[in-house]
Amino acid sequence: MEHIFFEKKSISTLIIGDLVHNEALCALAKQVCKTLHVSTVSEEILSITLQERIDLIFGTFIYNDVSYLETLQRIRKANAAIEIVLFFPQMCQTMYIDEINALTCYRYFCMASEAHNILKHFKDAIDSLSNKNIFLKDTQYFNALLESSVVSQSDTQGNITYINEHFTQVTGYTPQEVIGVNHRILRHPSNPPSIYEDMWKTIIQGKVWRERVLNRNKDGSDFWADTIIIPFKDERTDKIIQYIAIRRDITQMLEEKRAVQQREQKAHEQMKLSEAKDSFLILFTHELKTPLNAIINFSQYLVKNMPRIEEIPKSKRVHLLEQIYKSASSMLENVTNILDLSKLRNNKINFNYTLFDVKASIQDVIEKHEALALEHKRTVSFQDDGSEPYISSDEYRFKQIMANIISNAIKYGHQSVEVFLLSDKDKIEIIVQDDGKGILNKKAAFELYEQDSKGVTSMEKKGTGIGLNFVKLLCEELHFNYRIEDSKALGGAKFILTKYRKDT
């Protein structure tokens, strides 16, 4: 098992006495120890242990017939945590038996019998100290984890048998209120049953289960927790005897993450809106400029030729005035759409419901777009199934919907625009399709200022960018279903408008 909180080669060792001269031992110690000190002088040995961090003293009790007893006694008094492994001549061990025992050394060995096992005993001491350090470090980490977590213990039925103090601080429940109560007390109704089914399926198999779960506190408030449930088994029977649940409250982290995402989303929306507004201004200016130029030019022509107005053929005069009227009407329609869109988005439009003839309304819209079709050299055909459907809705707004759809089809088609009216006992369906390039992102086409083009100033953009958004909002208010498909018949876009009779 790998212990991520334990640093290998973490033991600091001091070799003393005769073993200082054991080259194999010193070479091994340099390999496996973090730091290595060697000394045969009592004063130096004491000084090293007082000034450096020493985990293990390994060596002989006597050097040149002088014992280290007094030095070791002073070391033990100053630092009881240092482990000591000593090798003794047989006579020496008998003479100082009580004093040696008082040192509480980790191991005692007779030099005569264990001299050939010195390296083995050193490795054993290092391994034992390493495992001890691992246990202490892992225990410290685990305790710190528990103290900062919402911890509970339960029996195999999920009944709570223990909670820590942090459990009470977060959930509001005291031990008296939850001991013996099932863990369901924390369940939040928003969680699907599948979460708990997966949890039990996992833990009854003795596996650790982990998931982010929404919990409910005593006061009814919510908290999100990164939850780990650990099954514990009886070592003899291998049966699960209890579960420990460790919850880390991540509510604040999720809220902060959500706030950051919302700020980023808002900034992105603001940027897109700014770009869209710039695009709209360019496009709308172009849309107004074309009819405005026609009005100015035709008006100037008539004013300039007023002294000889009778010389200009009447048909030409009528044509010029018609063009002025159509151009002004086009400008007024664009301005009206913008004003109506603003009212619609702010819920300030009042609808006037009447019973009207759908076929007649569609034909009226088509007739009013004859000039636009002629300008773009398009043919607009209308077909119906012979029925005469009537619906109860706002006829003026319905015509606005149809006007925007047919206008788009004329502007973006190549040659042909086809309009169909189909009706049965359940619904009325209107289909408008063209032979243009079609619409790639059909969902985005209904958003404000969205157009299927590559650049803001591209000549492919032939409208203000508000038409289909206006259609979307009107359809939602008047309970029309709307969608765009690819036209298999003509190859362009196919707009389908549906009104179910139960909604009329």
C-alpha cells in the first residue's frame, strides 16, 4: 500500500561505539536513512542528540572499555522518543542489568552471538520506525479529515450509532436526536431513488461508495456533501458490522463555482449582445437606407420636374409615387416591428382575438409582398387543400407572423417560394419553403439578431435580424407551434407553422 503522506528515507540515525567502524553498516545506513551521524565520543554523542533530530541510536554499549551508560541516561531523560538498539559484551549486560533496563531500549543484543546479524537488525529497526511513522502520519491525517468532516457511524440497517461534533454543527442535529434514528433523516426529496439504490448495492458488497449528495438539515435548509461511505468487516467472520459515512460540506464551493459561471455567462452574453447590437445597427441602417434613398430620389425627380409635370407620362408619375409609397411602407413596417418587438418582450402588447379566415389572411399577406417578390425576381405560389379553416386568434398579429416568414423566404430564396395551407379536424398547418441555401443552425435562427451568415457586414444578410425572433415570441403568445426544417422539395428552408384546434 502506498502512503502518500509518508516520505521514504525519513529516519535520522546515530551510530555509536564499535559499530562506527563497520563499513557495511555505515554504507547501508547512508542508503536507507535521511541523515546519518557517527561518533564514539560521549560528549559528541550527547551534543548530536540535543542539536539534531535523531530517531535511532544504533551501536555498542561500550567503546574502548568505557560505557555510554551515563550519556544514554542523559539522552533518555532529554528525549524519551529516541529508539535505542544496543549491543553488549556478555559480562557488561550482567553488570548493568538494572540501569540498562531503565533505558527502555528498543532492542538488546549480545555482540558475541549476533555480530553476524548486525545488518539484519539494523534493517528491522529502520522498518519498524518507518511503519511507526507511517501509522502516526496516516492517523494524524485521518483525524484531521474527520475533524473537518461531517462524520456518522451506523449499523448494517443504516441506524445511526455515532456522530461527531461537526455533524451537529452542520446539520443542527444533536446526538440525543439522531442516535438510533435511521440515516434517512438527512435525505433530500430532490435526490432520485437511484442514488440510494446504487449506494446500498455498493456498500453491502463491502465496497466503498462515493457520490455528491444533496442533504437536508434539521432546519430544512440544504447542504451539498461529497459523501464517502466505508463498510467495516469483522476480521474473523468477514461480515459487515457497521458503516462510516464521511461527508465534506461543499455547498459554499458549489455556490462560488456557480457564481463564477454566472459571471462568466453574463459577461459572454453582454459581449454577444454588444456584437449583436452593432450588427443590428449596421443591418437596420442598410434596411432603412435603401427605401429612404428611393423616397429621396423619386421625390427629387418629381419636384425638379414639377414645372413640366404634364410632360411626364402619367403612368411613370404613378409608378414613382407607388415606389415612394412602398418604400415608406417598408420603412414603417421595419420600425413597427422593432417597436412591437420591444413591447412584446416587455409584455406590453394587447391582443385582439377574433374569428377569421386563415386562407384569406395568407392570401392578403402574399399580395402585399408581390412588390418585394418582383424586386428579388421570385415567384410566390400558394396552394391549399380546398378547406376553409377559421381560427380564433389575433388576425393582425397572425399576418405579422406570416409576413416575416414569407419576407424571409423571398429574400433568402433563389427563384421560388411555395406556401401551403393544410387543415384537418385536429390542426391547421401552414408551410412556407424556398429554394435558397437553407438554415444551418435552425434553433439559433429564432434568437434576436441571429442570421445565417459569416460576417456582420456580409451582403448575405438581407434583413434586420429581428424577424424570426418576433415570430417566435408572437407564436408563443398566440399558441402556435413553429419549427424550421430542410426543404426536400426545393432544397432551402421549410418553415412549418401549426395551430391545434383545441388551442383556438
